[in-house]
Amino acid sequence: MKSPLLTLPGAVPAEGVDEGVAAHYGDLFREQRALADGTGFVDLSHRGVVAVTGEDRLAWLHLLLTQHVSDLPAGRATEALILSANGHIEHALYLVDDGGTVWAHVEPGTQEALIAYLESMKFFYKVEVADRTADTAVVHLPAGSIAEVPEGAVVRETPHGRDLFLPRAELEAYAAQAGPPAGILAYEALRVEQHRPRLGFETDHRTIPHELGWIGSAVHLQKGCYRGQETVARVQNLGKPPRRLVFLHLDGSEVHLPVAGTELRLADDGPDGRKIGFITTSARHHELGPVALALVKRNVAVDAPLVAGDTAAAQEVVVEP
């Protein structure tokens, strides 16, 4: 889904999973500062959009998701996961109910698999599931923004800002009056600063929610059964996750950022030391310099100096060991 906003002055296309929107519009740090100050917007129109309608929508989703949504008030934002039978994360949904429809945006390209799973679980429930990606675009307004929200837009408001579900045909007109655009790299740098995990970036085929700090924000511990709940309950009550998410301050003297997948080692063990984790997302932050999120083994000391490839890295705890 290629965004029409790629024709805006200075737009440089993003690559990889974020292909279809702008990586930046010519000044990464200016765009970050604007978002941090509550101005501008981010084009997230490449993300998948799924809508669930019908009188049973909340009760039905409550059975499938990790979040408590059976009594979700209209207009209240939440997020939820779908787990495998073994408790591994398969989907992440960013939800809001507008009183008649549950709207969710999801990672680009994941909506088809998500819808296929949801359709297989409908049974006798009065629900309809639709892929609305082709006609609905997601736009992010940062926290503190006073930008006008178009009449009729569905708004998902969180501490980090507002996600708007707009008719795709109105995207260009909205961008013209919403303030300076910021690219996905600026958005990602602030996400890293805020320690917020992202499906497909901080997750792999064996990630469980406890490793990323998704307990509470996306996983409710006092709700009924759902697929994968046994793993969540067992880790919560009897053990610890095998890995934990950390925030890293990277050596600013290095020209290149260590990319996702770069192996982490204990600095004291030297270049031949054993792998104790890996970078999941790295970014250049307008105030903090080069930073990253990473997964490390749970028993790594929280104050241990690390090396990402050949780049020195200092930890901040996100998930307690």
C-alpha cells in the first residue's frame, strides 16, 4: 500500500516492512523534535486495518485476545495480543471501539493471516470481520498535539498520542492541514526511547509476553481463558521468562548503528565471548544519540557493560530479571 504522501517535498521512501510510507522528509532530528513537542503527524497508512462489527464483537474478541475487552467502553484505546497454543506471540492489535465497530491497526502485511484466524473462530457468534486496509489509513498525532481531528474519524487516544482511522481518500487533504510531516524513522526513534515493543522487531518465533513487558498493557492477568493462557499463567506464578527486553545507550563515536540482529556479548568477555542477546531495533535519537532495544538472557547482570558487534553499549532495565 503505497502512500500518496510520498510525493511531499523531501520524502524518502522507507524500506523493509515499513515500505510504502516515508522514512523521513529530509531532516530526521527536526522531525523527531517536532513530534516530541507535540506538533506534526506521522503517516502510518501502510499498516493493516481490521474492523469487527456485530452485537457479539466485544464478547467474542474477549475469548480470543489476551486483553479484557468484554466491557470495553466506546472510545477507550487498548492493545492486545493473539498467542499460539504454546504462548508465543503471533499478532499484536491496537484497538478502539467506536460504539458499533472495533477498529484495530496491525503490522503491515499481517492483516490477512489475522483475519483468517478470526474467521476460523467465528462459530455461532454474531460478528463480521473485514479488511479495511484498502479504504482506511492510519495517521498518528503525537502527545500534546492540538491538530484538528476530522469529523467522523475514529480516534484511538493513548499516552503516546492519537491514532486516527481516516478514509484513505481524505489522507492527502488531511496532511495538507495537519502540520509538518514526520517520517517513520522519527516515530521509531521515539518508540525506542519509550521502550515500546513492536511485533516482528522485538519478537521472534518464540517470544512470550513477559519478555517484552507486555503484561498489563496488552495482557490482562485476571480474565477468562484464551489460547496460550497456560504459558502466561505459568510464567507469572511459577517462574521467569528466559529473556528480557533492555534499552541500550550505544557508543556515539561509531559511524554506523548496529542493525537488528547484531549479537550482544559481555564487554569483559571480549570479541570471542558467548552471545547473550541481540539488537532488535536501533535508532538515532535527537537528544540521546544512538540507542537501541535488545533482548538479552534473563540472568545477564543489569549493570554489565555490553558490546553490540564492536559497539559499546550500556543497559537500562525495561523488564526486571
